[in-house]
Amino acid sequence: MRNWLIVLICLLCPWQLYFPAGAIGSLSFVQLSLVPLVAFLLLHMAMRPREPVFPDHVPFALLVAFACLCLVAALWSPDQAMAVKTFLKFTAVAVVCVIVAGSSDRVRKSAITALGISAVILAMLVVVFRVFPLLETAFLFSPVAVYTVDPDLLISLLDGVERANVLADDRAGAVFTNANVASLFLGLVLFLVLAVRFRPGRTMALGLPLVAGVVATGSKAGLIALLVTGLLWTIATMKGRLSLGTVSVILASGLVALPLLGFYVVRFQLWEVAAEALGSRIEVWQVAITQLGQNPLLGLGFGGWERYIDEARPFEGTFVAYPVHNLVLIAWSWVGIVGAIVATAFVLTAIGTPLQKRSDGDLDPAVATALSLGFVWLFLQSMFTNAALTDIRIGIPVAVALGMLTLAPQEKTRLHTPQPKTSTQGYRSD
């Protein structure tokens, strides 16, 4: 049951299916479904204490360590509820990772197929909303959106407290109200699809819409991640054996991506827009580093940056009231310098662990390359995105990727069971 619940979670991942705002607040079906998973995991550990359950790689340990740091940071955080909620989200990601690590290849492939199909539907919706931006605005302000977009965020959006960059004509995100987060999600799913090694036809059917969706979000960080990881993937593929299907996927992706990229550069003056966005982020980073430098050990705590903006920003001149928009600075702000070190180590080891397991013979080279590049994508975008750490929809594909770094049960048995010798040298028949 736990395996197929993972498949259902992956299918519903981008949509969430939030319950109406009320006593339970902005709680989604995906979040609620993690409760029986946790209960099942604890029961499983109690009944089979000798059977290894947790992944044995460094990124998983760092993820758990960061979750614990978030809970400890509640002691000095202005917003203690945010600290506890963040701890629970990271715990949920760890639970999904554990379940995927203990699942068979068939269940993993089914989960990624469900995640890919759901992401493709989202990508097509992003494309439609990019072409017809008024439709996206109508969707976000419709009664339907409250069930698939965080109700708390929607209330802030309607009140004018929150700004959604997807409401601009040159951005789109559908159920994601931030184009960068939408691009980050689609990119992670894209490399999970490549890691599963479907047949070329299925890979193209899932991969090409995801690439189109990334481009349609209008995220500059997403375009950079697409170019960098696409180039690295092509180089890695060229070093291996090229099949007709692989070449077809690469060429078809290029035929779709390059004209669209060229159109955006010319039509929307991409360089000027990117320079403006980067300039505002640099301004925010400078102020954040100054504030964190005054509180290096503990940071500002959860809600500390927001409180600083509300209280001190009016006296700081023209400083733009942006979130931090940087993985390392966010972690530092939340839990202090140790959190920044742990978050940085998590991303770097997540990139390196698949390559190490490939060299040790524990992962197929193509699978290892795809997983590593997926974390490269996470790194590139999380340096410019604010919601990468807090959105459970980002956490689920990250958890699936981390789970795949552990050998599936049958693969572990096959690789670590001594094989009978087949040589007949020295054998004599009577």
C-alpha cells in the first residue's frame, strides 16, 4: 500500500488539492497523505528492526540534519509556527525519500511516470497561460484556484500583500504563483524522466513538453539552468553510446528550445530584463549579508527577515522589499551559519553522490548523470529563487531523486550476491 500511495502522491504533486480554508488551514491532500506514510514507516521499523530502512548516503543525512536545525531555530525565531511547519515539510521529504529508497524499480518507474504525466499537464497549462496571460489571471482569481493553489497565498494575493510575478505578461506558472519555482519543478521532473530511461518515444512525449514549459515560464534562472544542464547532458551522452532514439531526443529538444529562446531574447529584451532582475537581487543580497554579518551564529530566525523588512526598511532608503532569493542566505537567515554550511553541503554532495556511485558501479552511468544534473538544476535555480526550500511540490521530486540514489531491493540483491562460477576449467566427466 505504501508503494502505490507514493505513486498517488507523485500524481497529485503539482496540484496539491488543498482543502478549503478553515480549521485545518492550507492543508493539502498530499501533505495529509504523508501522515499514514509516517505511521507505516514507524511500524515497519518496529517489526523489522534489522532491515536497513534509511538511505546511507550523505545528502539524506544532511537533509535530516537541516530539518532538525529548523526545529531548534524555533527557540529564537520571531515566527515559531513557520519554523515548525518548515521542519514538518523537510520531515515529509525525508519520509518520501525513505519509501522510494525501499521500493522496487517497478514502483519507482510508476511513480516517476505519474509525476511526469502530471508535470506535462502543468507544462502545457503554463504554455497556454503564457500565450494568453489573461487566462492565468482569471484562473488565479477563480473559485477553482483555491483548491490547487495555497489558500493562504491566494488570500494575500487578493489583498495585495503578496506579489505574483506570473501575473506579468512575460511570466507564467499556472498553479505555481512564481515562475522561477514552476521552472525549478519542471526541470527536476525532466531529469527524473531521463533517469528512468524510458523508451525514446515516451521520453520525448514527456521531455519535450517539460522543456517547452520551462521556456514558457519566462524564468531567466530557468533558461540558464536549461542551457547549462542541456549542454552537460549532451556532452555526457556524446561520450557514451549514441542510439538513434537518443540522438532524436537531443535534436528534437534543440529544435524546440533554440527558436523559442531566440524569440524571447528579441521579443522581450531578455538581456535588459535579466540585468534588472539580477540588479535587484544583488541589492537584496548586500543588505542581507550586512544583517546576517551582525547575527552570524543564529541568523535572524524564521520570520526575522520579514520583520526586518517591515520595521527597518523604511529607514534604509531605496532598498527593495524582496525576499532573500538565495538558498545559502535563506538557510543562514533561518538557522545561522551552520544552516548555511549544511544547505550548501547538501546541494554539493547531492550533485557529487550520483557520480561517486557511478564510479563505484552502484548506479548506471546514464541514471547517475541524469540525477546529478537534476541537482545541478536545483543548485542553479535555488541561487535566485526564494521558495525552493519551502514548497513541498519541489521537495517531492527532490525526495524521489534522493531515494533513487539507493539501490532498489532487487538490484542490491543482484549486485551483492556472489554469482556461481560458470567456468568448467579443470572439470573432468567420468
